[in-house]
Amino acid sequence: MEQMKWTPNEMPKTDDAQLSVMSLENVVKARTFHESFPQYSQTPLARLQHMADYLGIKELYVKDESYRFGLNAFKVLGGSFAMARYIAKQTGRDVSALPYNVLTSEELRKEFGQATFFTATDGNHGRGVAWAANKLGQKSVVLMPKGSTKTRLENIRKENAQATIEEVNYDECVRMANALAEKTPNGVMVQDTAWDGYEEIPSWIMQGYGTMAMEADEQLHEYGCERPTHVFIQAGVGSLAGAVQGYFANRYPKNPPKVIVMEASVADCLYKGAIAKDGSVRFVDGDMQTIMAGLACGEPNTISWDILKNHVTAFLSCPDWVSAKGMRMLAAPFKGDPQVVSGESGAVGMGVIASVMQMEEYRALREFLALDENSRVLMFSTEGDTDPDRYKEIVWGGKQYE
């Protein structure tokens, strides 16, 4: 069985210019925007106290995004807020003047006109962009990498999107979608991958993700937890990880939680950057076939990378068995703990936490992180069973991965 790999963050620090992207003020704007949606409700924060006792930590909390807007994943938070900020900019408004009822109004549609939002996706982001575009009376075009499941494709098409599965990997799909957007009148690329010259929209997407982090933080306080000691967050291009890290660094500047970033081992571009220790980005290419489809991205978001290298405690590279283990543990909790239906890209945190606490080969990592009976641990289950057949195969069928 392939081992998890890990490295402490020993990269040189920068002037931290990107941390302000995730300022509390920006996150509050995103949260207020999302609250204006009639479909909005806060997703649950599951407290797994019996699991925490079993693993030897003080508390364990799981933010359950399977309830988000009826879309079974968190990604819609980013795409919807980025579209709103784009429309706000084009019409000379602040986004705070564009709540849902104004954005979807006939008056605004006449003023703004018709745009086509382009994106590349492994599933959840594209579905979120398509859903938001559909609600706002706009068009969307979604490209998916080879190996994407028909279930995820059909879910996107149900939102009136033009969606296709291409014969290339995720990062190539990003380039193709961007080229199409540039050729299309009123074409707009909505991608959480930032690169030089394309950073504004990705920063807005990250702010949208901040809604989830802020909700979790408030829910921790309701449970009587003044702040988490450890936050485990998964990464594809790193936008979510940078958003969560950025939020908690701004929220607790004097005493921030330790943040541990986890990637799929076939797409571990951030981990590879961390082991190089020079602060430069590293790319991973190839097919990147992993059950963690939402994490199969090999080119880091440049804004997020700057936040991560300044603040993250450790980077992990995780084989598929880690996620499958996490899925099963969350699906079959101890009596008295709530069940969390967590998909392949959502459950990796549970697999990591359990493995680090229980497996002798990760003792050094456990000690480095100071994960012990005083630890209050937060993780994010970013998707539910977005591929129901594979979910059953893993959780019911017990399918094994190396």
C-alpha cells in the first residue's frame, strides 16, 4: 500500500500581499451575498465527539457541504460570487448592491445584457457555475477532462449548460475554455485557477469560498470551541485551501490554527512545491487519474500559493486509499455521532486524521503537528455523493485502493 507523504512548510516567506484577498471585510460581503439567495441555508457542522474520543483528540468537527444549495458540494459559493462581482463591475456597482433579487431582475438583465460564462471542471465547480448562470438568466459552457463521469456531466447539463467531456486532462480543459471565452463575444472565463494576467476572478471565487469558512467558525463558537487548533483542508489548484487558510489567518492573527493541506498523490503540485523549498510553483501533468476527481489539478493558483506558503504548517500527498477510508468512517459513525455522506474529494481529511492518529508510520507527523488529547480539529467535507455509483462501490462494496 502506497504511503502518505508529508513535508513541513519550510518555504521562504513573502510580503503576504495576497492575504488581504481573504480579509474579513471581503468574506462578509460574500456571505451577505449568499444569504440573499432564497436557496441559502447554513450547512451543518457535524460534531463527532465519539470519533474524537476514539482517535485520541479533544474534539472533531466536520463541515458538511452535501447540503449546499441542493447541489451536494461547496463549489457554487465561488462561481456565484465571482459572477456577481463581474456583473457589478460591468455595471458600475458594488457587489453589495446586487443581492439575488436584483441580480435576477429583468431590469438588470437588460442593463447588463447576455454573457456566456466558460469554465473547466471535474464536476462540482462546473455544476455551480451552470446553476448560477441558469438562475441569473445567463449562458454557460463547461468543459470536463477525460475520465469524468456521465453522472456529473448530466448534472451540469440539467442546468441548461453546454457541457462536454474532452480527451485531455483538467489543466488542458482550462486552456481550451479560456481560448473559447476569448473568442466569444461577451465570453467570461470563471475559473478558480489563477495565472499571471488572470487573477481578479479567481480572487473573487476564493472570497466566495470564505462563506463556508466563516459559517464553520461561527458554528464552532456555538459549540463552545473558541477556535480550532488544527484545520485540515484539501487542495486541487489550491483556491479552497488558500481561501480557508486566508480566512483563519485573518480571523486569528495572534494565534492561528495549524493548517494542513492535503492533495491527491497523482496531482500533488503544492506538495512538490513545498519539498523544493524555494517558494516557486511546481506543475504536475499527465492524466492524474484518482478517485479524488475534484483534486485532480496539476497547476497551482498563484494567488493562493502565496497565502499557503506564508501560513501553512504542513503539506500532504495522499493515495486514494486515504479518501476511501475517510468515506467509510464518515458513513458509518459511532452511535450518537451524526453521519456525514462524504464523496471522494470530501473525505480525505477524515482518512488523514484517522491514519495520523492511529498508524505507527505517521508518528513523526503526529508529533510534528502536536495532534493529541488537547486538539480541536476542523475538516471540510466539500462534497456529498456527487457520483452515487462510485460512492456505493466504495462505502457498500468496500472497493479497495492502493
